[in-house]
Amino acid sequence: MELCTRVDQSQARLLLSGEWWDLSMLEITIHGRGGQGVVVTSRILGTAALYDCMYAQDFPLYGAARRGAPVMAFVRIDDRPILLRGYITKPNILMLLDESIMEVKDVFSDLPADCTIIINTTRSAGYFKDEHPEIKDMRVFCVDGTGIALEYLNKPIPNVVIIGFLIGITHLITIDAFKKAVKDELGRYPEDLIDKNIVGALKACELVRGREQRRQRDEDR
């Protein structure tokens, strides 16, 4: 791995104390199913954080060893050494790579009030807030990650696309670090497939930033 791309540690800290949160360590929980790249998602985030001169932990929690079975993974990111161990129970960010996971797991149970939720779905955030009153006051973002993956990869594997959406919302990691991490973690795959994953992720990133620009224009009217 190359040396990290950000040499000023104060810049790393700014990523963790912006509009969305004000804390020293960020904890992310990722839910999905076997074959959707849940564990790879956590590894890309962890590796990208290292490239951005931050400290990171990423680790999975496996269920049944079969394709389609529920899988969880976790990521911790900080600009200081991480001494905490164990699974994450109060994530700052919850990522759902498959909305059907809600049918078999109570993924919204006991979330902190300031949790940001990202759901791979064609439904709206309002739909999930109506269906799950416990998240009605949380930040919920929805993106058709599977649709974007099919468009760019011809495969229903949305994990890298969802990371791009996360970057668009939070600016948690830099695009440069993200690209390097994707190439590291997907290095065993053909180069054109890696490039398509990155392009799909950047599309998702632009999508959320476009929404933000429209919202800002509406507020300025």
C-alpha cells in the first residue's frame, strides 16, 4: 500500500466533525446478504480511511455460510488509534445493501437518534419512515444502487455504488483514496470491471450531490 494521501492530520479530523456529526470516532454497520459484497464494502472503507491518513477497523459477522444468507460487517474510523474492540451496537451510519434484510432482522432496533441510514432501494425515505416510526426523525437516504450497478456492471452487486453514495452524503473519504482502495480490494478482478465499479460509484456520488444542489437552490428562492 502507498503512503496515505493526506499528510495533515487536522484535515482528517475535519471529515469526522462536519455537518453530519461531531465526534472523534465514526462507527458504521453494514447489512446485506451473501454475494452482495458486504465484507468487501467494509474493507474498501477501511482501506480508504488508511489512505486518507486515518485509523480504521473493519471486520465481518457471518451467519450461515451460503449465498443469500444475512451478513453484517462493521467499520470504525478515527484520526487516533482505535482501542475499542467488539461489534458495533450504536452505529453513526447504517448501510443496508438489501432492503429485504428488514424482513428477517430488526435492523432499526436501538439506533442512536442521530444515526444516518442509507438504503439500497427504489422506494422513498418517506416510505420507510412511515413503515418504521422509530426512524422517522433520523436522516434516511435512499438510492437505487442495484439499478446503477446493473447499468454499469450488468451485475446486481451494489456495494461499491453504495459507497459512492455514502461519499456524496458525508465526504467521509476522498475520491482519490476511494479509488485506490477499490483497486486494492478488487485487485483479483479484471481491470475493466474495477473501472466500471468506480464509474458507477461516482455516478451515485454525483446523484446525491445533485440532490443537495437542487435543495439548496430551492431554499435560496
